[in-house]
Amino acid sequence: MAASNIAQTSVSVTFITTGTVRIRPSMRSQPLSTYPFLRRLRSVCDRQWTEPFPVGVFLIHHPDGPILYDTGQSPCCNNGGYFPRTALFNHILSQFVIEEQDGIVPQLRRMGIEPTDLKAVVLSHLHNDHAGGLEDLVAAAPNLPVLISREHWQAFGEHPLYASFEGATPNHWPKEFSPHIIDYEDRPIGPWKQSCPVTPDGKIVAVDTSGHVPGHLSLIIYGESDGRPTTYVLPGDATYGIDVLDREEPDGINDDPVRAVQTLRRIKEFSRMMDVVVLPSHDPDTPRLLAERVVYRPSG
């Protein structure tokens, strides 16, 4: 029986990898003490490469229908002319390995899920490795709701030239792209004073985790695993790994490292308030953390 036809009575999470990426170590994390301009310069001048990291996407199984958090990278990303000319540093900072079968649409179909089965796509942000699969998804499901935070849309969506400098590919956004805007409400969750429920039952909730980019959005999921309640935090690019989250080191290419560190501290504070499984999109250890439901225990 196709996965989309199986009755879903609880909320759970599946991790999907749309290829791999290597980045500069200085891009992955730097101490807060480094000045913003020097952070980017250090990343651009770094000649080393990290190990391959997953380009992660999360499929959230919900009784109302499956929801996708991010869309991963496009299999076309290594084709000549894919990136806009203003993406000056893309090939300097990252190297993607992704095959045609790694795209989000064929992967969903192998799981028995058609793009039209999706209830929604929630984007953490519009960087090419998180929104790269959107073009194919919307082509297959033109009425698919795409959710994005208001702050991020105003920063990137309304300024595509700026977005292309910052690592987005507006030339591959769906035609007449008009996403559903998430506005946060006065619904406190842990250290976040505001949040926005993505589903009516409040099992999937969006919170602001700005810093990596303005308006970056993360999800808190109140799910189940093997019949036991499990709370997941999907931080997107708010942190590239559990180790740098623990050290409170934000990535090396953001414009607001102070805000990025505030976000890391909120995630850690939330993890002290209750047992949570934190699943970064680019951490090679994320499949194990998910499979074993490893509770994050902040060390500092």
C-alpha cells in the first residue's frame, strides 16, 4: 500500500538527504568574537574543505497529511548557468554532490508520496540548499502551500537581487512565487515569547531562529516514537551541528552573529526545560540522533 494511503494517527519525522555538500570549515562556525566582515572574509579565504555533510530535508508525518520542512538542493545545481551571475561565492564556499534520483520529488515518490499529497512545505529560509527543490515540487503540485516567515520574505523574497548575492536562486523560484506568510503570535514556547502553530492541533510550531539570515524559521514538533512522546527541534541552519551548538559558535557567513548566538542560547535553554531531540539539517550524525531519539543535553 502506498505510504500516502496509510492512516497516520501520530506525528513522526523522517530525515531525507538530497545529496551532500562540502563547505569551508570557517563557514561552518566561528567564535562570536570575530567581527562580522572578517567572518565572511575568513570563510572566503579558507582553502580547506569539511567532510561531506548531508543536505537535509525533513518529512513530518501528521494526521492531517505530510508536511515538508525545506526542499533540499536541486539535482541541476551543478549544471552550467544554474546559479545567477550574482552568486559570486557559491562555488568558492560549497561543493555539492547530488544525482537526479536524489531530488526531493523522486525521493518522495519512492516513499509512495506524490507532491500533491503534501499538506504544505515550510521553508526555514531561501538559501539554494534549502529551497532548491521547490521549483520541481511546485511544478508537480501547483497548489502546494509554501510557508515562510514575514521577516525573511521581506529581506529575501522582496529583494531577489540581494537574495542572489546571499546564496538564494530567485531565478529558480516558482513563477509568480507568492508564499503563505507566517506571522508570529503571542504564544510563548519555552524561551520564545512568540510562535506560530503550523497545524491546528499545535503539534507543529514555528519559532523565530534568526541570525543565519533574517527571519530564519525553525520547527518544534510534538511527536511520538514507538508510542512514546518525543519533542523534536528542527533548527535548519540555525546551527550546522550539535558540537557548534554546544560551543555557541554561529556560522561564518551571517551578518548578525550576535543574533545568531542568541538563537543558539534559546535552543539550549529550551533543551534544559524539557527533553528534546535536536536535528540539524547538515549534521552527519542527524540520522543516528533521530533513529535513537538522542536527547540533547547542553554542556554549558
